Amino acid sequence: MASDPNDPLTRYTLTQNPAPFPLQGQEVIDKVRQQTDLIMAQFMRVLPSNYVSRVNGPFYTLQFQAAAEQLALFIVTAQEVFKDSDYDYTRPEFLWQVLGTLVFPGATDQSGIPQLDGDITYREFLKKMVLLLLQGATPATMQDGVELLTEAEVQILERFLEARNPGSAFTIDDQFFFDIYVEGGTPPGTAFPEDPFVLQNNVLLVLQALKPAHVLYGYSNLFRDAFGPLFSDSMTWELSSYYYDDFRKFCYGAKEITGSSGTTLSGRTLFSDPSRSFASVQTGGRLTITAGPNAGIYRIREVLTFPVSTDTLPRPYTTSPSGLVGTATVASGVITDGSQDFGAAVEGEILTFPTGPNAGSYRLETLLGSNGGPVGFVTGPATQVRVSPSMLRIETRMPSALSGQPYRVDVDRLGVKVPRTILAEDASVQFYL
């Protein structure tokens, strides 16, 4: 409410909003002086003719000057009291008496209204509460009232609506009950709102003013498990229903790998046969020990080249049948010896580490480098060689650590081809054009 020099009601209102209380400052002094001058000018105009003074000086003018100053102060003060009736100009000292008791009539003192920091925030809150009261006691009104108190996300759950859904945990007994969920933090649901106990008490007071009298409510701080900021990954799911596929056969698929020199290592969860490559074996397949203390069927958990994929400490080794010797490191299934030429190895070459975490025998498969290729078919030179995946990790331990065990390993569940041994037959004619 700005002062208007042509309006006697607002001519001497203060421009400061809100005005100070008690009235003080240079603007108050100027307004009181202006009003005093107007009063004195009017006084001089209505003096009888026997009073000839037109300036302050005689005793009667000084007396009326004092009265005029008090009257002017009263007029300026009355103007500010009149402005207090407008909610936009109500002074903070009187917000409780003018507006707070209107919104919260049941409060006996200021402890019965929400605690908010700042007089502007307090004023805007009370003004918006007046508008919400005029809108009626609805779920939207209650949610808007709670949102006036916090920047956190607020949800209102009406239980009687949820009770209509099949399998709901709510019943007709919950028809007069609703839940308030407050999600704080960034992103929402990761922390308590600021001053959670003050907020809870403020919500209690606001809902007493806004909610229907017969309705009850529950208040909760809602937290969510948020893995997005912590992990970045993707998931795929493959499901095969093979209950009818078992009646079919893949006539070109290999059924199994067999051998008679399988070794169960000391941990009894690793099975190795350096004379075979298990590259075509699938995780989840079956390893069957056909005889001995470990006879039985075991589920394959992993196909490995080494028990420990990386060993940076050079370890001594020997090979057979070529008789290569040296020291080598292991990294991701690759053996490296900078002073060795693995091109001298032959097909089926077996390398043995006598010590270290990868102590055991391994089948050399592929020479690496610019002159690389299958072992025994290229001459290198090569200082690196990849070994065959000739080791299986199983899900359950075997009873004993043994060597020389007969076994078979599934390759294709629907395959039918099995190894066949042919002796004393000249098949060279099949390979000449």
C-alpha cells in the first residue's frame, strides 16, 4: 500500500515494508514533521483576530506545537496500523495476532503455529494457508499444505483407494486413514529432509487446520534403494525351454569328450586333462567320472586355462616332448618367456610348472606374435604362447584328489557324435584328388 499525496488516508504512510516497530528512523521523523506542519498551518488559519502571531513564538503557539507533534505521531502510527490489515503489509510483530490466529484459531500462543525461518517466508506461508482453507479439506489441499513446509517430495496415499486393488494389504477398516510420505535428499529418497523433527511437528499443525476432522493419518520418511549412481551395468536373460527338445537330436553335433587321464587337483574343485581341449564345453554342462572313488556326475561351473589367471613372478618350467626349459610369467592364459622360442614346440606339447600357484601341466595351443599360429604348424619365432582351456571348475567338491581317472564331458546336449577309434585302415585315398 504505497502512499498517495492526494489521498488523506495514505498520504503519510511509510514506504518501508514492513514498517519498523516501534516507529523510528529518518522517514518517520520526516512524516511526523510534515503532518505537524499541516496541523499548525490549519491552527493558524482558524485563530481569532485578537491572536496576531503567524509564527511560533508566543506561549500559546508553543503549547499547540507540542500537541500537534503528538497528534501527528498518532496519525502516522494509525496509518501503519491501518496497513496491518492488508496481509502484504502486516508487520512481522503482528502477523500472529492479525493472520496467525485466523489460520490457527486453536493455538493459544505462537508455539501452536509452525516454526519457519524468516518473516517473508512466514508471511507467504500464512497467506497461502488462507487460500488452502478456502479450497476445502481435500487430499490435494493437504498435500499442498505439507509442501509449503519443505522442498522435499511429498506423496499422499489414500488407503481406501488402495484397498480396492486385489491383494491389497488395506481393508475397509482403513477407509478413514491416509499416509504421508516425505522423500528428502538429492535424488529423492536418499536422505532425511532438513530438520526432520521440526518438519514433522509443522506437518501436524498444518494438517490439524486442513484435514477433515474424522480422518487419521500416518507420517513417514520414505527411503528408496537407488543403485543407479553406484553401478553401471546391463543384464541379459536367456531362457530355453528344452523339455520337448530332448526328443530331437543334432546329428552333426559332438556329444562328448572322453579321456582316461583326468586329474582332480588338491582343492578337489578343479579337474584337468592336458591332453584335451575343453574349449567347446559349455558352462553348466556335466562332467562324469566313470570309475574310481570320485565316480559320479558333477556340474561344470567354469572352463579355465590356469587356476590363477595372472602370475607376474617368473616361474621355472619344462616342456615335453621338445624339452624346452626356462622361466615364464602368466597373464590371461598366455605364457611369456622373452628368452625362449616356442616355435620349437610340436603339436601336443605339454608345459609343466613345478612350483607356484599354477603348478601343473598345460597343453600349448597357439603361438602369438607376427609369426604366430597353431603350435607344431608354424615355426615362429615366438616368445609368447597361449595354452588350451584344459581345466574345469566344478560346483561340488570331489571326494579325493586323484589322477588317471576315466571321464566324459558333455559338449552338445542334443549331439550324437562320439569319438570312434579305427585301427589298421589306410584312409589316405580319401585325401587325394
